[in-house]
Amino acid sequence: MFDDKVVLITGGTGSFGKKFVEMVLQRYKPRKLIVYSRDELKQYEMNEQFIKYSDTLRYFIGDVRDKERLNRAFHGVDYVVHAAALKQVPAMEYNPFEAIKTNVMGAENVINVAIDQKIKKVIALSTDKASNPINLYGATKLCADKLFVAANSYSGDARTRFSVVRYGNVFGSRGSVVPFFKECRKKGKIPITDPRMTRFWITLKQGVGFVLNCLDVMVGGEVFIPKIPSMKVVDLAKAIAPECPQEVVGIRPGEKLHEIMISEDDSQNTVEFDGYYVIKPAFKWWADEKGIGGKKVSEGFKYSSDTNPKWLTLDELHQMIEEK
């Protein structure tokens, strides 16, 4: 898919971006792989890490808020993966306008420039917090999801296709609970917001692999959701620090007890495949005419972390921590 093609990833120096670059370089032979991000230090460090691929990798310093810079970066690009976002929930509650500028207006810029530059395919990363959002981060990502799906209707003769990938917490990514619990272990006590709390869980490698597969099969307009396991936060704490007592500190503002990736309302437009679900757009979808397939989910279906049939055991969590 990427052989002799030009690929660009926004937010390319983040946890997902680095793993994406690593796996693309292992699997394919792109003509050019462009890392687009704001942080020159992280780009320098990434360049050192991937020095043997210097003939293939390019680094663009830029912000998705800057449409003119995006226009320059997207020139001659075949595929775009949009991973740039502001995503720290408490920080976004305190700085709401910044979240909107990056997550919503930045998404609009990516869409408009992709159409203008006649990009073949664009896939955007979303989050489980975009389904029935209760915090600003989730609300901005839901808005961005809607923008990317709707963009298929007005790409015109550019024929740019847009899709979205939505998944849960990424194991060990920057800012996740795993490094936080490891730090708390040194202090001898693990804070738990609520002992009933559950989360969807996916590794970076699985997340990147799913995005690559979706890029391959997408026809435009889909919200792809992988079938992934859930875990109990108390089990994760036991796996990381079995010797430490747990202290219940209460749910933080903007936090849910359980996460949802497909709501009951979304289920009306959801079809199921072997390893994933697809939420189809509410408007008339040309993919139906192509016979994309999938089995329609039952009425009232909900994909929630507390009712998920797949759960990670303590042993599996231990193994994931050791591999990390």
C-alpha cells in the first residue's frame, strides 16, 4: 500500500507517531515518510532514533492550526494519518479554547488542505471519549469525527476519502495510567479513582496495525472500532504494584466510570466484522452500493468497557507490563 508512496503523519513525534513510523518502515518502502509536528527537540531525537532511514524520513515543524504550513507540507502526499491532538483531559477543561483550536479547527484545516492537494486517503485518530462525551476533549474529538465523515460529501473531483479510527486507552503511551502507577509504586500507595472503573485496552503495536489495516480497506465515511479487551483498573494496579495498598480518591472531573465506543444511538448505523465494527455515516453512503458487507448489530447494542465479553486477566496484564 505504501511502497513508493508519500505518507504524512501529523503529531508524528507522539507515542503513536513513533510506533507508526517504525512499523511503516518495517513493512513498506515508502518514497517519503513525513513527520509533521510542533516540537523541534522531539524531531531531533526521532531523527537520531531512525538515523538509518534518513533518506526516507522528512521532518516538518508545523501546527495543524496553520493552514498555510499544512498546504506546503501536504504537497505531493498520497496518504495522511491525522494523529495530532491536545488530549490531556484536565488541561483541556482548563484551556477549552486551545482544545477547540487544535482538535476542531485543526481538523478542518487538515480536511480542506487534503482536498485542495488531492490527497488519496486521510484517516484520523479518535478516542472512546468521543462517544457520549462528558468532557471537552471528548466533545472536540466527536466534533472532529463528524467533520472527517462529512468531508467525503464535499471532496468533489479531488476524490479524497476520509475515515476515522476510534479505540480505547493505549497501554503505556505517554500520559497513560501505567507510568503513573509505576511512579506511585515508589511511594508505596496506588490511588484508585473508583474500584468499579473499567477501560478498553490496546497496545501501541495493535493500534498502529489496526490503523494500517483500516487505511487499506477504507472506502471513506467509516468510523472503525476494533474489538479489544477491557480491564479493571484495580487489576492493573495489582499487576503493577501487588505489594502496595490501594487508596480510593474519587472520580476526577470529566472522567467516566466506564468508557463507551459505540452508543445505543450509534448502533442503528453499526455493522460488525470479524475483528472490528464500523459506524456508517447517517447520510446516504456510496459504500453500501459497493456491497461493503458486515452484519448489522442488534437493536439497542452498546459497546461498553463494563459489558465487553473480552477481559484481560492479571497474568495477561503482567505480560504486557513486562513486554513494555
